[in-house]
Amino acid sequence: MKDTIVTLLEGAIDALKHQGVLPDDLQPTIKVDPTKDKAHGDYATNLALMLAKPAAKKPRELADLLVAALPASDAIQKTEIAGPGFINFFAATDAAAQIVAQVLDSGDAFGRSLIGKGEKVQVEFVSANPTGPLHVGHGRGAAIGDCICRLLEATGYDVTREFYYNDAGAQIKNLALSVQARAKGLGPDDPSWPEDGYRGEYIIDVANDYMAGKTVAADDREVTAKADANDLDAIQAFAVAWLRREQDLDLKAFGVEFDVYFLESSLYQDGKVDATVEKLVANGHTYEEDGAMWLRTTDFGDDKDRVMRKREGGYTYFLPDVAYHLNKWQRGFKTVINEQGADHHSTVTRVRAGLQALEVGIPKGWPDYVLHQMVMVTRSGVEVKLSKRAGSYVTVRDLIDEVGRDATRFFLAARRADSQLTFDIDLARSQSNDNPVYYIQYAHARVSSMLRKAEDADQPFNHSVALANLALLDSDQEKAVLNRLARYPEVVENAAKNREPQQVAQYLLDLSGDFHTCYNAVKVMVEDDTLRNTRLALGLATKQVLRNGLDLMGVSAPEEM
């Protein structure tokens, strides 16, 4: 319907150009939006306000001329001019109801598009250090990142999911030292315990498996323990593999999989870090000061220059990040999206500056970033801070065990990434309309229940009868559902474009609300075969769109609840 109205307005503009009312070279962007108040129609445009100046006319006068010049269309029941010059469109009932036929015909493909034209996009997300179980912040990144991938795939992009493992550096050494201490029978209270050692119970499990000579297999490696408490390198290799396997299991339980696992250590082994340094030096963007090597990131918009090589030796984390992103560019990804925690905010400018300093044609502002804020978990209104498994934080597995995968994924992705999130365990577990996951899934299951009732009453749904009589869907409540269904493809497109899965989550809530309201106001199981089948068709279309949207959120669509 929206596309139809845009086409009609384009016809009106052409007519007014021909009449000399509008300049011939005028190429306006036509904006048509759903109305918030159905008393003002189904859609509205501010086109007359936009074009009043080039037309040298008052907006309402131009609105009258635009309406008069609209081509005839059975899709529009009437138009009205409101306020300073808005044009409101009332859709003809039978035309609006055709969305039901479109949804049922398209099925799982409804809302999907090819606007991405197969463009390669890489999305890096989670990228947790293999030093412990995934915490709820990682979980939020996993939910948002995976939903972004699903949205991009639904709009025609060729998506690669990538996990970057920081398997080098001080944190990994602390992990190895912690496991070694446990392997030698020491605990965190022992004076010789590593100063920055890890204290969670999982360290005991790693140490026990290492000393037992066990073999662990992660997605990209298999390591057999040497059972030698003095071999720190062997302990490190085993511990990283053990925790990688645990994180893989956490992610699989969360319904998240990756195409590529990229190791930080490979950047050093393959000489990519050194090559990056050489390029930056050759380009004249570095200098030595106080025994350290600095990069002039201020030349590229940073607030201060950054250290590349520390005084005591060794590179800062910033340098391998630049080498890693250069590698992404060299792999042919012109669009890269990094979904990370807000604590990475300072690295955005730094990495982009480093990439510009390489002078290899990488555009300014590349790559894209989606940064999520922290998550606070509560139970009975009190913050939950500790996990027995991790020792100092709530894990993704804790949440999945408490409330299930569906609620965990939805709650973590249903708000803007840049807003702080309170995860209410009690709400996520509740079977009430206050629980958004329950509310949406119940709408889906409710349609299935309607269809079962029709079968049990020997009144099965008749597809052809329903589609031949869609104009019967003329109540205000039914029109609200029809209009909401029609907006779904645009919601998916906008959510993908803006990397905002919460747009889909909000849409599903709104559609569920419209459907529940309609169900309570309009009786479906009536004696009239034609009317019953038409209303069942509306329910089926709603069920299909709910299922499609829930799939984009990585959430199931149950037939019964």
C-alpha cells in the first residue's frame, strides 16, 4: 500500500510539472508513513509542505492540487488534507486486505528481499577472550550480533560470521598460571597464587582434566593434556582449548554459530603485525618518544597519539587490532560490522586512525561498529552478581538454565544496543502478558489453537473461500492487523539498514497486541463459513509474520503453550 501511494504521488508530481505548477527539474524524495491515529487514515505524507517553496504556493493550496492530480486507484478509498498541508490516505478495505493473500502466498519468504544484491558483509561479534565462561555481556553481544546477521541475510547480503580469539597476551598467561597453581594443589588464598589469577571453579575443572591427561576438542583444535604441572606452555595450550570448547558449547546452546574463528596469535605467526608496523613507519606516521613507539593518530581525528610498542617491549592491543582489520579488508570485505561492548568505545577512533595511516584505500569511518551497553541481572528486584561456575559474574549458561534460550535471546536483543539493560529473571520466567516473549509466542500459538478448533468442529480452513472474500475484513480491529502486517517488510529493511534488531522485537510486540485486541473483539468461530474462513486467513497471515519475525530474533514459534 505504501508503494502504491508513492507511485500515485509520483504521478501527481509529473502532472503538476506538465501544468507548470512544479519545476521540471524537481526530484523530491517522497516520504509516506503510517498514521498513528486511524481517524487520520492509514498513511500520510508531508509532500505538500516539502514542495510549497519551489511551487511558490501555500502548503494547503499545493496539497489540494496534488490530490486533484492523483491518478485514479481502486486501492484508495479517500484522501483528506489535514493541518498545515498533510495529505492523509484511507486505504480501500479490499485493497488493504490483499496483504493477507500476499503473506500466505509468500510464506517464510514474506519480508525477505534482495536489496543487498549478494554484497559480502563480515560481522564480528562475541570475540571473548578464552579465559572463562561467557558472561551476560558476551550474551548480549551474541544475541545482537546474530540477529544482525539474520537481518542482513534476510535482505540479500552474503554474511560471514566471525569470532576473533585473543589467544595471546597477559590474560592468557594469567590463565595458564592459574591452572598451573590449581594443578599443584594451590588455592586463591595461598600467598603464591598469581596476583591477577582467575578464581572461578572452572579453573579447578581445567586443572583436573589437564592432570588426568584428557583430550579436548574445540571447533578448530584438539589438544591432549601432558599432565605435567611444570610445563606452562602445555598448560596454556590445553586451557585455551578447554575454554574454547566451553564457549563453543555455550554459543551452541544459545543458537549461535560462526563461519570463521580467527586467532590473534596467527597475526604474529604470519608476520602480519610486523608488516603493519613496517607500513606505518614507512608512511611516516610514527615516532619514538620515552623509549616507546607512537602512532600519530591525532592526524586522523584521535584526541591524542597512541603507543604502538611499549617501552618495555611488546605491542599494545591496538596494533594487532589494526593488523586484523587490514586482513579483513584484504579478504574483500567492503562492509565490516563489529558488535562489541561499550568498553571498546575508545578503540573505534584508534583502529580507524591506524587503518587510515596505512594508506591502502580503506574509506574513512570503516569499519562500522555496534556497541552494546552493560547488562544488570536482577531477581526479586535485587541485582544478581555472582555465579558459582565463573566466580565473579553471571554467565550466559546461568541465564539459559534459569529462563530458557528464547527468553534469554529476546530480552538481550530487544532493546537498543546503546541503552543499559536490566534483565529481570522473574519477568523472563513468567507466563503473563507482561513478559514480551510469552505475549508474542502466545499470539502465534493462539492462531494454531483456532485452526485446531476449526478442524475439531469439522470446519477446516478453506483457503480459496477465504482469499475470495478478504473485503469482509472491515472492522477497525481487523484493519489495524492488516496495516501492521503490511509494514513488516519495511521494518525488516530498516532494521537491517540500521543494525537494530530491537525494531523487529518492537514490531512483533505491536503485531501481537493488535492481534490479541482483534481476537477479543471479533469472533472468529462463527457459523457463516465465508466469514469464518476469512477471519481464519487473517489469523494465519498473522501467525506467518510472527514466525518470520521470531526467526530473525532466533526465537522459536510454538504451536501450543
